[in-house]
Amino acid sequence: MTGLIYLIPVALLLGLLGLGAFIWATKSGQFDDPEGARYRILIDEDKPLPDKPDER
């Protein structure tokens, strides 16, 4: 029973810490574009390789 004296405040502190991290991530723009990441992998932004001169 005396363990609850320590566990309840620790659980509340961890919950508030997680809530604070979620609010910080939301305000910093972490979740602004959830759809864009899905399609970003399909965009080909690689530059073509330059042609190598013939070595004869």
C-alpha cells in the first residue's frame, strides 16, 4: 500500500511528460503533412549521370 504513494505521482508525471512531448511535436509541425510522406517516395528527384567520354 505504501508503494502507491510513490507510483501514483510517478505515473502522473510520466503522463504529463508524454502529453507535453505530444503538444510540443504538434506545435513544431511534426504532423503537418501526413499524406505527403506517402507520395514523396514516388517522386524521382535524382539527376541523370553525366555521360562518360569514350576511352579508346
